[in-house]
Amino acid sequence: MAVNGATLNPVTHLPTDFRIPLRDGVTLRALEWSANTGTPILLVHGLASNARLWDGAARELATLGHSVVAVDLRGHGHSDKPDLGYGMTEVARDVADVLECLAQRSPHFTRALVIGQSWGGNIVVEVAHKHGNLVRGVVAVDGGTIELGDAFPVWDDCAEVMSPPPLEGMKAERLRSYIRAAHPDWSEEGIDGQMHNMEVLPDGTIRPWLTLDRHLMVLRGLWEHKPSDLWPHISVPVMFTPAAKDDNDFTRRKREQLHIAQQQLPLCRVEWFEPADHDLHAQYPQRFAALIDHAISTEFFV
């Protein structure tokens, strides 16, 4: 899909930036890495993240011949920041709107493969359930099995434990140093992607693009979501790419959830990244893109 007549070289050019209107007048910022004729792919970020964290994986997928678009969801990055619409059903409808808009812009971009990380993984499971006619399959990147209501039966406990740290006012370079120390094997491109979660003010300090009140609305929607109830009702192929660092209780519970998912989903594949960070797509962009390309070429997603 070309935007404004431009055809990109995915290796040497930055993505093309454009806007996508939603049903309620909100517009989302989208990035296109290629105008190839391969499989159309839409990339969906996680909570408090942004489209630029997909840079490495998106470029690799484009290099492999696929048409790749990433989007900043409502309240995030450079997209509009309305006061409403952050529940799982509404955000999944946003993704469906994006898919319909992209198909209108280019008939090639139909029945896309939709890939989402963390919260985005739960979103794409919801999309597969509610809007399966629009997709050829979904990939949940260390997500799609998140059920916060089981870990926190009381919402206030979840909000207290899962609220983001107060980063506003920190110097941007200080945050960059923290990210680099936490992810020593990440490329500068991956670190840049994390930095794009923040607005950098003229004095060099930062503030999150996603405000705290909107963060909590998104978190509430995730807390209420129970993807395991949806798995028996999904007909499109679903791939999970979970991450693990240790064989701890959290990882063992994740393995149990994924075992149930494999039993209940008609078409399911699980590909572990071990050891790996939660943002494995930023940590291992080439490996991740190669895995997706292999699943496409072997017709898991048809």
C-alpha cells in the first residue's frame, strides 16, 4: 500500500506517517514501512507503548516482502487522546476500523495478519473473536492470555500494584540510561522505541504520552478481560509467542494457560522465546520476523 504515492525501501527509509479516522471522530497515527505486495500485517503495541517499538521487526518483515503498518492506539503516542473508549471491546473496534480503513485505501490490505504485544495480544484475541472476518489470523506476543482478574480479584488492588511509576519530570537521558541498563542486549533502535513512549519537553524532561487517568482506564479494561472464555469461539489461526526468563511460578502458569489455549483453539501454535524480555519483538526483531514469515510461507495463516 502506497501512501501519498510514495513507495518505500524498507531497509533505508523511515516509515511513512499518516492518520486513520475512526468511527467516533478520533484519529490514530499510523506508520507504513513498505508498499510491498506480500501479506498485509498490522502491528499493535502494548499498554503505555507505541508504534515505534515495532521499528526493527517491522523493517525486517518489510524486507521479507510483506506490507507492514503499525498504529498508535487511542491515548498513546501521537494519536488522539479522548476521554472515553478504552475498554477492550472499544479498542478492538478501533483495530477493526483501522483494518477497514486500510482496505479502503488499498484493496491489497484485506484480511491482514494482526500482531499484538502484551495488552495488544489480548486485543488481537478480542479482534479474532469479534471481527474474525477481517483477519487471516492473529499473533499474541507475550500476551493474549493475560487475565488480571485472576491475580487481583479486587480492582483497587490491581490499580495499586499495576499503576505506572511516576516518570514525568525525569530527564530524557536519565531514562535512556535506565532502559539501556535494563536491556543490555537491545539495539539502540529498540531503546529509541521505548523512548518514543514519552514526550520530550523543551527543557529535556519527559512525560508519558499516555496520561495516568487513561492508563487506568486501559488497565481496567484489561482487568475485566478474560480471553480464555473466547478461545473456543475463535475460528481463525492464533499464534502465541510467549517470553520467559526463568522457570518460575509465573512462567509455569503461563505454560498452563497456553496448554489450555492449544486444546480449545481450533488452529493454534505456540512458539516460545527463552530467555527473552516481555518486549521480545524489540529484543529479537530478526528472529521474530523470520518466525512470522515462516508461519506465513508454510500457510499456517491462510
